[in-house]
Amino acid sequence: MDRIRFTSGTLHPQLLAWGAFWNRGSQAQMWEGRHGILETDAYLGSPAQVVREQHKPFRRRLQEKGEGALVEGRDHVVLHEMRAEGMTDYYAVPLVYSNGLVSFFALATTSPRGFDDADLARFDALVNLVSPLIEILNGRRMTLGLLDAFVGPRISERILRGQVKRGDGDRIEAAFWYSDLRGFTRLNESLEPEKLLRLLNDYFEQCATAAAARGGEILQFIGDAILIVFEMRGPADERAVCEAALDAAIDAFASIAVVNHQRRRAGEPPIEFGLGLHLGTVTHANVGAPYRLAFNVVGPAVNKTARIQALTKEAGVPLLMSREFAARIARPLRSIGSFDLRGVAGTQELFALP
């Protein structure tokens, strides 16, 4: 064997399949196929399509002359590529899981004689042995992928560590981002569902991308609002983490400005939102009913961040920061005055960019 490939279908919001490939003389590498790959030239007409859809092996000698030779335009490009690499024989078989899902396993050789019947029998036996193992790996990857996508890496890590009972959780110190769309009720009533979902997804995606690049993680989508945490490991991290959160916020506004330019050209309403930044210590814990639980953030710091965001519309400033947050920022900021925030004791001085 000089070349091995396998792919496995999976259940994931972004990925349709994953797999691994190996060539003699190199290390094995992982592969991921996104949704839509089944409509690409890389898949259509390929041995993988034949094996997955017909549920039977695919065999092709690659160095045959005359009648059995590969033909440009008739045989898939992957077969021509393997022949150019010196492969002489190719054998692909279905990987059948216990739930009936069919995946793909393929081998190739550079041996001048190719594969004989005994080789193929051994390969069939090998596939029977590895199929249950790959199914187990696929199940684990699927579980991790779905947990990361629907509850986030931070919460999925805690679930897998055993924090699954009601009340399980811990205290975290962090900078908090709370952002909320402007005029969402009006948009909800005036836009067609598809256009409303596209607007929401554009808003969520740009904020999430900007935050992730600076170490932030989404804790919750709350309707059209987003709660993002930039966790601190100790007091020494406060300045760096707050600077990163502010940079992420600035990046998000810049990215959405580009999206809004495209939306205006398409005759669609722009995305407008307010954003509040604060820091503090909260409890991140598993709460809910006995049979329906969710990790939630409990503590005055989150409430204060949300109230700061709510004031952005009244103040006419899209990005506001608490005094505690602003004290950790080295760049110049401007005070916009002190305000009463609903549910927060005392007046609160708020800051904005110059």
C-alpha cells in the first residue's frame, strides 16, 4: 500500500464529511469536506461517489494499455492524478456503519504487479476490522462538533468534564460584551423571514468572528442580542483582555460597515446595533429544570453590561464602556457623563471612543 484514503459522513452545521489521507513517506493528514462538496467536480463521477451510492467496491488498474487504459474526460481526474504519481492499481470499498451509513475507504499501490486476489481479500478483511473503529471515532467527532456549534467550546468542555448536574459551575472573571440590534421589532414585522434570517446571521457572524480573533467566546444568543465573554486568568490579564475586547468591538463595527455597504446596494436595510463593555466576576453554572438544563451566567456584571448597551441608543453612541473597563484601557477615551442604569445602584460614569 502506498496510498490510503478514507472519508466518513458526519452531522455538523459546517461539515458534511471528514477523513484522513496518507501517502508513503509522509505523515497522515486530516481532511474536512464542507456542505456543498457533493455538487463539486471533485466528487461528481469520482470513485467515492460510485462506492457511496452503489454500495459496492470500485477497482481500477491505472497503468493498463490499450482497451483498459484511462481516458481523458471519461475517467475521473483523481485516477489520472494517481497514475501520474506512479500508482498502478486502485481499490475502493464501502465502510458500512451499524446505522447503515456508508462511507468510503480506498487504497492504491505503486507495485508493478498491482493487487492480486489475495491482496483484495485481505483489504476486505481490513475494512471489516477498521469500520467499527472509524464509526466510534466518527461518533465522538460528531458529538464534539455539535456541542461546540450549539453550546460553544467553553461549555462543551465543561459538559465533557462531567459538569452535567443542575448547579454545577464555576466563578469566572472576564470582560463582557453585550450587543443588541436596533429596531429589531420593526425589522421582524417588515422583512420576509429569509431576509430577516440573513440579516441576523450577518450580524451574528461578524460579531462572532471579530470576538473569536481576540480570544472572545459567545456564551449566549438572546434573541437578537449576543453575550460574549473574554475570560481572564488573573489580575495580570485585565489590561490585555480589556484591550482585546475593545479591539474586537471596533473590528465588528468595521466589518459590519462593509456588510452594510453591500446591503444598501442590494436595497436592504443596514445592520445597526449597540454594544456595551464591562468587566467583573460572575458565576457560570448549569441551571434549569431537572430534565432541561442550560449553562447560564449569573451575576451583576452581566446585568450592568446589558444596561450599558441599552443606553447606547439614548446617548447616541454605538459603543459604550463602564468606568471599570475604561480604567484598563491605555488609549485615549472620553467620558460622556454619569447615568442612572436601571437595576444598578448609584450613578455610573460611561466612556466612549474619542
